[in-house]
Amino acid sequence: MGITHGTPAPGVAEVVMDAPPVNALTVKGWFELADAITAAGRDPQIRAVILRAEGRGFNAGVDIKEMQRTEGFEALLGANRGCYAAFAAVYDCEVPVIAAVHGFCLGGGIGLVGNADVIVAAEDATFGLPEVNQGALGAATHLARLVPQHLMRAMVYTARTATAAQLHAFGSVHTVVPRERLREAALEVAGQIAEKDPLVIRRAKESLNGIDPVDVKRSYRFEQGFTFELNLAGAGDAHRDAFVSRER
């Protein structure tokens, strides 16, 4: 339960999210995920990292129930900093990160996948940012790395989702496979990377980050400012309370 990690193949680390019922991570969970990914990348024996999940879907974002049962703004601030840390850990990981996505990939899940180096997806995978429904914003930075600009805007405004097949057509998803073959497909890509000279691969990761046209960490931090603004205006709490009431 929570965040686990292992080495399923030589040179390959695997970080797994397992937080039932929907892999909506707590503040602690986001920081644990960031630490696990960072540690895997710093291990000189590791040449690629697989990020995947158990359960019904890949990731449903932050734990809104934790946020609403916590007094003050501690959980809101913690979730924002935790997401920032986890997304940055994927981006800054010293080796390539392969995201293996099944089921739903929502909110914070988009931040993780959008910052990954390679994405493999199950046929049932869907991707979306329902933030406007929760009175929040964020991770459009990362969605813009997955879909074209105007579709990204439509997805933000309407909270609609995109399928794995659509993202494959855009070129952002490397391959789409049946659900039962997802881990195998991720291991195959990771194995191909692990066969290369590890020094060259690590420098390749660093160089590709260096030529990115958008500073993803700065861009995401800018988005987070609007989440704080919406919360101060009362929209955040109102929408989160409504979400918790519906869940009950």
C-alpha cells in the first residue's frame, strides 16, 4: 500500500503507486513518490525507471477528502508542494522515466505523465484535467506536452478526457497495448534503454531537458498561484465541499 519500489530487471527500477480506492495521493504520498523516483534515478546501477500503478487507475490526483478534513490551509499547501515535488522528480530524474498508464489519469496524474520521458498506455487509459470542477487550476503545463494547444484548452475548460488512442495519434503515447500487457510493454522499453551506455543516456536526459522550450517547473508554479487565488476567493472550498458531499 502507498508507494513501493523494486528492480524487476537489470538496470531497471520500478516505482508503483498503490493507494486505494483510486490512487488519489495524500500530501505524504506525493512527497514519498518524489523521494522514490529521485532515489531510483540517483542509483548508479539504474538506467531507466518505470512509474506505474496498481488498482482501478493510474492516478486520480490529490486526496480532496484529506484536504477538506484538515483545518486551515496546511493540506492545500502541502498538496501543492507535494505535487510540485513529484512532477519535478519525474522531470529531473537522472535517467529516463517510462510512465505505464492504465484506467484514469487525472489531475496530478497528468503532471506525472506529462513530465515523463516515454509513455506506454493500456487500451482503457483516459487522460484529463477536471480541475475546473474542483475550483482549482494546474497541470495544463503538462497536458500541453501531451495534446495540441487548442485541444488542451478545450480539455481544461470542459474537463473532457482524451483516450490513449488519441494520444498515440498525436505521438505523445509511445504504444498502446491491452491492459494485461502494460507492464510487459513498459519493461520492454526500459530494457531497450538499459542496453545503452548509461553515461550517454544520463547526459541525453540532461541535454533534452536543457533544450525544452518551456520551463515546466516555473510554468506549473505560475498555474498554482491561480489555485491559491481561487481558494482565497472561496471557489476552491465550495467545489471541494461539493465533491466530498457527492462522494458520501
